[in-house]
Amino acid sequence: MTTSEILNLVIPSLVSAILIPLIIGIGNAVKNYVKAKTNSAKLEKYIDMANDAIVTAVAEIMQTFVSSLKKSGEWNAENAKKAFELAKFKAVEIMGAEIKAAIPDVVGDFDAWLTAKIEAATLELKAGLV
């Protein structure tokens, strides 16, 4: 057997055994990278939209419910809790079901995250940072 005959026998085997799986593996890696990047961008967008919904809800409740109670002298701990619950409900309503369903993948406990974000938005609005 000559060298060229040996190469003609070996090269197709090498191509099918090494090169094709390598190309498939690289293709899958690129596909997974693009998919992860897309999901990451989508989740990042959802977090931004959820944060905006929270700030909007807190601002609305502060502007209407809280300010009217403070003007009438009826502001107390019970009404503060009610204002929080209204802001929570409004924020979830604004962000929608799809965003609410996606956020736990990033933050874990949605209710704990939402509570913390509402408290932070309240402080920021009071301080005039938003």
C-alpha cells in the first residue's frame, strides 16, 4: 500500500470521527451562547420594566392615597400598611404576568424582592432621587 492509498483510507475516517463532531460541537456552543445572551437580555429588560413599574406604582400611591391621608391627618401605621399593599398590587398589575413569572429566575423570592424594591422606591421618592 502506498502513502496516498493509506491517506485515502484514513482521512475519511478522521473527518467523520473528529471533524464532524467538532463542527457540531462548535455549532451547539454558538447556539447556546446566542440563546443565553438573548435570555439574559430579555431578563435584563424585564428587570428594568419591573423596576419602572414599581417606581410608577409607588409614586402614584404616594401622590393620591398617602398625600390625601396626610392632609386629612389620618395617616397612621394601619394606613401605611394599606398604602404598601396598594403599591404592591399596582406594581404587579403594571408589570404584567409575563414579567412577574420571569423575575424569580433572576431574583429568587419575588415577594421579598418586590417588598425591598417598594421600600427602596419609597425612600428614593421621598428624598427626591427619582
